[in-house]
Amino acid sequence: MKVKVNDKVKIIAGKDKGKEGKVLQTFKKEDKVIVANINMIKKHIKPNGQGETGGIREMEAPIHVSNVKVITEDKKAKTTKKEKKAN
């Protein structure tokens, strides 16, 4: 996986296409990343214990690594191309 924590990435597919953010967490086995303020979902929380209240919490959901591109310092989305072998 070419994406690491604290990399600045641009979303290239999905509902948040065109947005930029910082990678908060990576999941290598699943090929997914969590990007700050991207792919926000609402999670319903049950009250656990006495005196606690439940509610709706908004949080980031993982996005597949193929839907993000790393942004370099010169503000360009970096493409990773495979070079062809010369025969």
C-alpha cells in the first residue's frame, strides 16, 4: 500500500470526489484508509450503564485505497504507473 498515516490525499471516486484530507488510519489487510472529514456516517449509540445517554455520533468510515491519490508538496495528485519492460 502506497498510502501512509499523515499523508495528504485527494479523493478520486465516490460521493466525496475532489475533496482533500489527511490519512488518520490505515487497514493494510483490507486495503482501506480513514481520511479526516471524508466519508462521514452517522452511528447510533445505545446507552451503556446507568445515567449514560445514547445518541447519534458522526464519524469517518473507511474508504478503499484505490479511491485515493497521494498529493505531493507541489499540489499535484501523484500517479503511480508501472513501467513496461523493453523486449
